[in-house]
Amino acid sequence: IGYAPCESQVLDLALDAAAARKVFETHSQLAHDGVARREARFRVEAASQALREYLNSLFSPASHQVRWYALGTIQNVCVRRGLSSLVSEVCDSVYFKAPPVNMEMINYNRLSSAAARAQRELIEAMVTRETDDQLGLEGFGPEVAIYRALFKATGLHAVVDEADNRTWRFKRPTIKNRKQEKLVEVWDQLDKELMGAEHKNRSVPVLDLIQMLQRPPFGLREGPIPLFICHYLLVNDDEIALYQEGAFKPIFGKAEAALLLKRPDLFTMRRYAPQGLKRDIVQAYMMALNSDVLKLEPKTRNPSLLKIVAPLVLFMTELPDYARFTRRLSSNAQKLRSAVLNSREPMDLLFRDIPDALGMPPFDGKSTTASWKTDLHQHLQDALIELNDAFDVLNASVRETLIHALGNGQANVFSKFRNMVQARASKLVSACRDRDLKTILNVMKNSTSSDEEWTRGIAGIISKKPVDSWRDSDVEPWNAAIHEIADRLDSFETIVAGGIGIKNSKRLVISLTQGDGETERRIVDISKKDRKRLLKKYPSIMSESREERILLCALLLAEASQE
């Protein structure tokens, strides 16, 4: 603090400057008098300049009128360099735990557009390409420069030995490394905040952590803080859980990182101590989850709560839409899916919700019995396999329905059936003028896709909805629609086979399907002469309503089929 006993002089100069500005801004007479307006503007600038010059002279380090106070004592400042040194000393004293940020571009509270883009690209690379050299960043862009300054040069991202492989990993800062020692104090404070919240069974808002790191004794700017928090989350991914609007986020990916930059107020963090899990329940879940259906990460050597929950939640969220919503599953599979997808607390999910969904007693915190672990393993495996296979079961059902509708019992091998359908479609597509039917025929004659893609393509185009987005309510309409399409193809094929095509619109195929499924088709040629004769003989028919004429047509066809 600088103090000079010149209050009256400063007050007079400030009042002069304020008065001149008020006259210039408020007096309406100046609007019509250009000379007076220029004079008023000159007086404003002169008064303001006089105030600035007096203050600069008064508070100059060479001034004998000013006394400087800092760190609780009067300081002797005689030259400008001495004042700069004093300010630096004060900052070192107040922000004594501030880690060095040797990259000016990122070390601001408000970043430039280029710096903000580099910050976003770097944090996305951190969460998606941790094991790559230089996070997979190439060239000499600002994101590369920031990465090298904050993480590579400091040794926070380095090569480590892992399961006989050397790979790049983010590391916890250590006091043994002089470039990391200040960041150790940041991590210690984050640990302290999260451990304190853990004892109170609550989470910590990320925004509170950001504001804490901005205040003394850290004094970090807003630019580098998200990068350091991201680094903290990645290294402690087996202990620190991230929540978005109260919902547990098992995976800290690109989308979460981008949103964390823009809206840190949406996120909270919570610590789960590794010793919070009993070894026997860990083993039970490890046995159930580490299977062909759901594999744990290779680096999961000492599994924690989050290492178990994260792949389970990820498995459920990555299921096809059909598998995530279908009710054509056992009760256990449906309840397990609901418990995992709606979970908000990992501890509750493992100890209470999953056992309850599988019809088992919850874990009471004591030692588990051998039968409890065996039942958990078996029931969980069965439910996961059923969920994993749900979409395959749907695909098999779609394929079976397709063969039944279009195969006519002529092909038992799917490849032969597909070749037969493609041959039929190729013959019919050029003669077809119906837009919807022609689209279906084009899909049917496609020979480049795999059998599964071909089957799903036909089902999707007929139902007007991708198969992986189906719900249970879409299956029966598909079954009806494909049989209707098969009937239309049979009728159209009958016309084309007779050499009629569809150019002569007076030629029709009449199809009659009985209640037992027997179908009879006949080509009918209605000439102009026949039409005129029939209308003259039965003049009242065309005056009836459309419904009446349809009923009459059905009656005549039914009677004719009995003859």
C-alpha cells in the first residue's frame, strides 16, 4: 500500500476532472455549439491528464511524500525497480503455494479464442489418448506448446513400465522432482478437500475447487486450472468419482471434458477409499465381470470400487437401443439393467441395488458366504449374457421371419435363400413403378453387404426404422409387413412372368387369401368393351359407396373360389 498525505490536492484535481466531464456530457447547449463543445472536450482531457500526472508523480518510487507498506511493515522504496521487486515479494508471500505455469498463453483468467481452442484440444487429447506419445498431438500448434510446458517438461506425462510394456501415463507429482513440488501442494489440498467430504458422505462441487485454487495461497488463473483438475482425475480414476448433475459418470471422456470446460458448475467429485471394499466381494464381482461378455481393463491389478462399476455402467450404456429397452428378457436381466442405468451412487449399486435386482440379499458389510459369492457370480453372468445376446436374438428372429415370408420353403441355407431373393428382385426392379416397393427391391438385390447388414437393411427399410432402434412394439408390425410385401412381390412377379409388365394399367392380379392361409392369384384383363358392357348391365354398382363395392367384390371372389 502506498500512502501520501495529499488528500486535499487529490480531491481538488478529481473534482475538477469530474465537473468538466459532467458539463461535457449533460449540458444541452453544447449540442448546437461546435466551438464550445471542442473547448469542453479539451477541458475534460486537460483535467484528467492533470490528475494522472499528479498521481504518477506523487506515487513515484522517487517521491519523498509517499510511504510504502507491505508485509506488515514500512518498506524503503527509492527506485521503480525496487517497487517491482517489492510487488514480486508480496506475491510470493501471499501465493506461496502457486505452481509455476511456464506458458503465458494459457495463464489468463480470460483466454483468447486461440488459447481456448488449444485448451479444449489438449484436454480432449488427455482423456482419449493418454497412452500415446505426446498425447497424439502433432506439429507445433499452441496445444502442443501448452502440453510440453505443463506436462512433458515437468515429467507429469512420462513413459512407465506396465505389465512388461512401456507406455505413456500421467503421473502423480512428487516432491522429489523440483519441477513438480509446487503442484504437490495443489494435489494435497485437493486430497484434503475430497477426503473431508468423504467423511461427511458428500461430494465436492468442481466450481468450489476451481475457486479455492484461485484464492491464496495458490492464485492459479482460470486457464490452467481445468487442465490440472483433468490430470488429477485421470491419475486418480480408481478413487475419484465424477458426477454430472448428480448422476455418476463412469467414463471421463471427450464429451464430459468439453462440458467441464464450459460448465464446471454441473460437476461434482467424490472420493471412494480403496479400503472401503472387502476383498471377498471384490473377488466376487471380478469373477463375474471379467468374462467374454464384459472384460475389465488389462491394467486392473488392484481393483477398486470405480474400476468395477465403470465397465459395468459402460456395458449397459453401449447396448443397442433395443437391448436397453426390450422387455423380452428375464426379470433378473431387466432389473439389473434398470439398477445400473439408474444408479447414482456406486457403493449403493454394488452392495444393495445389484444383489436386490438379482433376487439376492444385500451385502451387509460383513464377510460374505461362499454360496452368496457363487450365486452373485452365476446370476450376474446369466443376466449379462442375456442382455448381451438380446440384439442377436432379435436379428435371428428377423432373419427367420424373412426366410419364412420370402423363402417359400425353397432354400434351407441362408446364402442360397439370399441369392434367390436377389435374383427375384433384380428381375422385378426395372419393371416396378411403385416408389416404396422399388426401394425395397433395390435393398433386396444389394450384393455388397454382409448377410446381417442385408437382413437388417430389408427390415429397416420396410419398418422405416433401423433395427437396432426397434422396440418390442415394432416386432409384430414387421412380421405383418414382410408378409404383405411378400404377397405383393408374388402378385407383381406373376404379372411380370406373364410378359405383361405394368404399362397396361387395365391388367390386374387378383389375390385372395383364405382364413387358412391358402392364397389364389389370377391375372384379369379388363378391356374397354368388357368395362362398358358390365357397367351397362349393372348400372347401380358404381353408384354404391366404396365400402359397399369392396364388400361386394369380396363376396363375389369368395363365391368364385368355391366353384
